[in-house]
Amino acid sequence: MKYFYFLIVILSFKSFGQERNEYKFRIMTNEISALPLQIQNISTQELTETDAAGYFSMLIKPGDKLVLTENDFYTMEYFIKSTDLDESIVRIYPESKSTVLKEVEVSKISTKSLGIDSKAIIENTYNPNLNMDFKAMFLWLVRKMKKKQSVETFVLRKPYEMNPYVASLPRTIVTDYLKIPENQVEAFYYFMNDDYLIDTYIRQNDEPKWRMHLLEKSIEFLAESKDTDER
């Protein structure tokens, strides 16, 4: 009678071990663009899809075979081991598909191979219109002259005008960052009058460059101001 009960316990335990439970997996890929991927349990025909990070859940038991459905990036045939079920997350590493460039034979290209005869070529050849060509040349010449004229007529700031780009900056930049005394701020704006490089930096929002350039000019300005006071 004791042996009978012992046999019942063993059979129950074995039956429990055959049950499928839900486990969490992650497909480890190098190509993020390949995700999500479809996974199929061949043993149960269950089909699921990973999320954007490669995670998925599935009912499995040892011996189940997991495969990737057809895709352009990876291939996989993974058999679930009993040791996998001891992990909180089962990480699976698929194999990358490698593509080999096939040899391509290139033959000489001719009008015949393209299906074009000499008559078709003549009919579709551009017939130049002298009037249109002259017009295009004239318009190009006019645009070039206008561009040249706009460069030549570039007007510099007058000596008594302050630099509007520097003046448009927060006043604290001049007083706190450049250490220009409050009573010399306006003079610094006029000092920067003939500096057009700073205009470019400020228009382009290149803060590191205009800050460094202003710092160098402020040192020059303060040095000149000191020499003037000593005289």
C-alpha cells in the first residue's frame, strides 16, 4: 500500500512538470530597426510579436522550439532548456543573416540593347532654339551684374553709429560678462562699430564664437580706455 501512494506522488509531480507556464523573453539584437520581430512556438503553434525593445511573453515548457518568422535581418531556432526556466528573463541571441553579393555580368550597353533605333534618337534629339538660348544667356548676365552691383554698393556703418547687433544683446552681457563699467557701455557699442565679424556670429546664433570674440574686444577696449585716462 505504501508503494502505491509513492507511485501516485511521482506521477503527479511528473504531470505538473509537463505543464506550460508563461515566461518572459527578450530577443537580443544589434539592429534596432529589425524590431519588432514575430516569434512562433513550433510545439504549440503560438505566434506572438516582440515590442520595440525585443521583449515578449509566451507559454512554454522545456523542449519547446522557438523560431523567428521570415524577416530580412535574423534567423533563429531555439530549444527551451530546463535551466532557462530558472531565469527571470530568458535572453535569446538570434543569428544575423549575411547577404553575399552575387556576381553580375555587365554587357556592353548599346542603343540596340536599349531598344532604341537611330530614327528614334534623331526624333528625340534636342533641337536648339537660338532665341531661347540668347534669352537664357541674357538673363544670366543680368543676374550676375545685379549680384556684383549689390556687393559693390554695400554700405558700411558711419563712424558715429553704434553696432546694432552688439547693442541688441542683453546689457548684462556687457556689464557682468565683459566687465565693462556701466558708464562706458555706450562707448563700447561705438567701439564695436567697425567690427562686422561679430555681426555674422550674432546673426548665425553662434553664441560660443560671439562670446569669445566680444571678450577679446572688451579686453582691447578696456586697455585703450586705461591708456586714455592715464594721458
